[in-house]
Amino acid sequence: MNRRLAAGLAARLHALSAARALRRTGWAALALLVLVLIAALGAPVPRFDEFRAQAQHGSEALLLDRDGTPLQRLRLDARRRALEWVPLADMSPALQDAVIAAEDRRFYWHPGVDPVGLASAAWDNLHARRARGASTISMQLATLLLEAREPGRERRGARAKLGQIRLALALELRWTKREIFEAYLNSVPFRGELAGVSAAAQGLYGKGPGGLDAAESAVLAALLRAPSAARAAVARRACDVLPDGGTAQACERARGIAMALPRVPYPMPGLDEAPHLARRLLRQPGEARRVALSADLQRYAAEALRNRLAELRERNVEDGAVVVLDNRSGEVLAYVGSSGDLSGAPAVDGAAALRQPGSTLKPFLYGLAIERGYLNAASILEDTPLALATPGGLYAPQDYSPDYRGAVSVRTALAASLNVPAVRTLALVGSGAFLEHLRALGMASMRRDAAHYGYALALGGAETDLLTLTNAYRALANGGRWSPWRFDPQTADAAAQAADARRVLSPAAAFIVADILSDPAARAPTFGLASPLSTHGWAAVKTGTSKAMRDNWAVGYTDRYTVGVWVGNFSGAPMWDVSGITGAAPVWHDLIEYLHAGQAARPPAPPPGVVRRMVQFEPELEAARAEWFMAGAAVTPGVERVVLKAPAARAQILAPADGSVIAPDPDIPQSRQSLLVHASAADACLRLDGVALAPCGTVRLFVPLPGPGRHRVELVDASGKLLDAHSVDVRPIVPPRAGATARQRGPG
């Protein structure tokens, strides 16, 4: 009995001592709270609207079109994933109730620090129960603000707690409760990299925070205390958060949701209209950059490209890009970098990738030749076999069509995209001069010297990108005046824009080139009259196809817009029988018609320095026509008709090229290998090493490949007079090394 009385007395004394200690602790805490409250008056706190504006886009940056329409969301903060700010009114009431129940039941009653919660926590800690804190929602938000302000800041200890309390009280003094709660729900981490209710709801449930029910809200609230907790622990806490413990059915549903939490968040809702331009321009999380793109045009350009590439899938084509520029301002109105999910490498930016532009460089070559007076639109060039000696051997350009046209005018050579006349024109202008001209047009990627590119430069044997090439065509549209493109909407600073511009071609030469590129009759020999290059209004356009059909292009302009289209494969794999006219041109045509649906394009007015004269060819190589000339360029004042006499066609050997070196394929019996011999004169005779190959008048035949050594192919008339002669060097057959296969050695 005495022991029992002694134990009871001891318990009462301990309780009295604890109560006194608690009262002393309470008074001390209250005094400290008053001091902290006084200190909070001077704590730096951002205004709520400033904080919301800074966190508006979370970890994302936004690309907006010229009218402010969102085009692309791009994540730039790799540490966390947060979406756009959500107002409290747009959040589920069930979610708000669940968070209050889980984190701060007296949130709407305390001044930022909960004295009851502090006392309860102090009692638990004093009696060595499970240690816990008493952080209110305001204090948790204060911690998030301090961490954002001072990354790596210590979160534990008395000093850290005092700083947290001070800022929480300051928030309560300057913000409303709803503002604090809204900021907290948009900032607090939930699970993994998900921060804020919008990212949490989208990442875990695939829905917005306004559509969460009680069970889903309870699971999110349960994650706040321990975002990385195991699913089973989250399930237990979720049941505790449900109102009044929740019904058995509600608890079971919350448990099922918690146990099914995805290991990898659902994909975030995307704005995916201009991903490549966003990656090119956006730099900071929260940035919202307005660019010159038109949302409607951007979508149409992407759809037109996808539709065309879908039609070409069976021809080994999967990639493409589109650029649309405003001629006057240089604004980039559309920028489609790839075909999206049709591509095997959708992240590659086809508008910025360096590729060989093929024949799209020819307008600049002929423009330079016309400006310098070497040629005019009616000048006659030979479209006949050509073999030019280079340090790497013979360069023998071929036309797209196997047949040569003989003498043609510059107008036909450019519009019909004949290769041999272009190479002859480059020989006239000079590779160095042409290379400098291309660099003046912005093609800085052509860094090698002229000798490196050689005669292939006339046919696009260098690399540039679609945006640069399209802007170079814009210089032609602007009468030979080049200026940089602009991603941002045009400003009123016209003087600054003019300072960036430079003259790269005379207005007269640019006008003549445009007139040629817009002439459907001149391009008909290659493309026909009914092709995607023909539009309802005026348009100047040029196609191009690179070696082995790895790239094809269509670039052209109207009075208001310049449009460039590239089609090919990012892998470099060749397309199967796809040229500029069948690949890129249909997309270009669709865009031009879309851009001018309300108003047809008008042809440019002739600038000073050009004159128009009737031209007649003798013999009649081409029909008589009215032609534009540079004033003073072989045009006699007062003469209204110009007669041009073409040189007589010369009988010549078309194949093999003079100086050819032939290496027989060791995998094919020599008796089955042959040599093509082709001449241009229908009444002449062909001989090989002095031996007639066929009856006179046979101009094209295959003969057995002669043996190793140098051989001579001759063309003679009926009387035996020599008209032309080519030499051919046949190399000895090199037997394959032991074990090698044709596949290992590569194509022959």
C-alpha cells in the first residue's frame, strides 16, 4: 500500500513538474513568437502578383505566336516538373479540404504559426514520443520561398526554424489566406519531380486539378508529408485524410489509387506546334516569348508537310521541313523543323540542318552572270556533254534527263534546270566569285575555299540550311537586297532594320531572274505546263535535288512571301525516285495557294535599268519572244528586235567522256561488261581503235568492254573525215582478295 501511494505521489509530482515545464516553455515560446512577429515586419516578402508572375509557367517556357496564342511548351528546369499556375477557384474543393485536413487543420484561424500545434508538438517531443514538427501551410510556403531564394539552405535547427516562422508571419501580414494557400498548392512538391497541383494531377492521374474527387485528393494530400513514401504507407495516410476517416468503400478506393500510382508520370499535356523553334529560342523557365509565327499558318504548314510525306512513305521518305518568311520585314511566319511522329529522328531540326541544296543555287549563279554582263536571258549556252579536268580527275556533269538539248537560251537553261549549261556558266563567272556571292547571301556554312567545291558548286555541291537558303531567295524577292530574318515580331525601328540590309544583286538582274523563275513555258521542257510549280497568281520558284536523291527542295517567292520546303531523310538515306517536283514542290504549292487565298500575288514592276525587246533565234532553236535585257547589255537603242544566231551544232561524241578511266568489276565476267558509245550526228560513223563499231548512222550502242590499256573512240563522216575523238583508259581487272565479297567491297 505504501509503495502504491509512493508511486502515485511520484507520478503527480512528475506531472506537476512537466506541467510547470510546459507552462514555462509555452510562455517562452509566446515571448519568442512576439519577438519574431516584430522581426517579421521587416522581412522581405514579394508581392503575391509578383510571385505568381515569376512562377506562372513553372519549369516550362512558352513560345507564343504573334497574337499571343500559345504554340509550344518547353521544359527547361530538369530538377522539377511544374506546369502553369492554377487559381484556387479552379482547384477541386475536395483537394483543398484534403490538404487542410492533412497539413494544417487550423490554417484559416492561426496567424501563420499555430500555437496549439506548437504546444502539442513540444509535449510529444518532451515525452520522447515520435518527434514531429508543427509547420503550418504558411511555414511550409516560407520554406519553399527561402529555398528558392537561397538554394541549399539548411532546413533544420533552431535558427532555420526562426527564419521560417519570421517569413511565415510576414506572409500572413501581407498576403491573404487564399493567396497563401494558392501559392502553396502551386509550389509544393508531391512526388518525384512533380511540383504543384497541376503537375501532380496531370502526372499521376492524367487530369487537371479541377476534376479530382475525394479519394484522388486524399492520396495527393497524403503525399505532401512524405512524397517518396511507399505506396502502402500512402494508402494508409490517405484513409486518415478522408472526411471522418471515410467510409470503408471510400477508403478502399483511395487505397487502390495509392497502390496504382505510376512509377513514371503520365505525359504532360503538350503544346507541340513549334518544338524546334522553341528549342532554338527559349532559354529560361517561366519565359514566355512572343515570336512572329502565325499559329494558323504554322499548323497548316505542318499538316501540308505531313500529308505529303505520308504519301511518300513507300518511296523511303520520312523527313521534311518548311519555312515561310515575310518579304518586307523578314519575319519568320512558319517554322516546321520535322514531320513529327513520321520521322525516325523527330528532334532534329530540318530547317537548321546543313544539306546539299542541289539546283536551288542556280538562280544566284545566273543572276551574278547577268549582273556582270557575261550573259543575258537570251544568251545561248550549249547543253552538250562536258568533261572538265580537275585535281581529282574529270568532272562530267549530267542532266536529270539522259538526253542533251544542244543549244539553249539562258532562260530555258535556268527555268528547266539544265545542269551542263549551269556548269558552263560557273566556268564563265569563276568559282571564287560565285562562292563570295553565296556568302554575301548569308551562306556562311560554305567555309572551304573555291578549289574544294570546284565546278560542283554550280549544282549545289556545298551545304546550307533551309532557313538561310529561303532568306537568300527573299533577297531576290526584294530586288537583290539582303537582310537577316527575324524571329521576333517586327518593331517600329525601321532604321535598325535598314542598317542590317545590304545590296547583293542589282534590281535589274534580280528582276530578270524572277521573270525567268516565274515563266511556266520556259520550265515546260523539264517540268511540263501542269506541275506543282504553277500557281494561280504570280510566283517565282526553283526546285533542287542533291546527289543520289538524298535531298530535294522547292524554294520560291511571291510579292509578299518567300516559302522554302525541304524533303529527305535525316539519316542521309536516298529517296526512291523522288525529285524536287514530286517531293517538296507539292508542299510549296499548297502553302503559296493558302497564303494567297484571299488575294492573288502580283508580278513585280520592272525596275529602272531593264528594257524589253523581241528576240528571234536563227536557226529557230526556240520560239520568238519578248525578252528582258539589262540596259546597254548588247541592246542597241532604238532597235526593237534582236536576232540571235546560234552556232551550228557540232557533231561530237557524247559518251564515253574524253579521258574517262574505267575500272572493270572483278565480280562480273569481262565478256558481260560493256561500254556505252553515243554520238550526236545521225549520219556519222563510230570507230573504236580504228575499227567500225556499226553501220554509219548508228549513234548509240553498247560494245564489249575492251581490254586493259588506252583506247580511242572516233567519230567520222561518210568520207572518213575525223569529226571528234575521245580517249578511254581501261584499268586491269584486280582480283578480289581471298574471302572478300562484293558486299564487303561496296558497290561497283
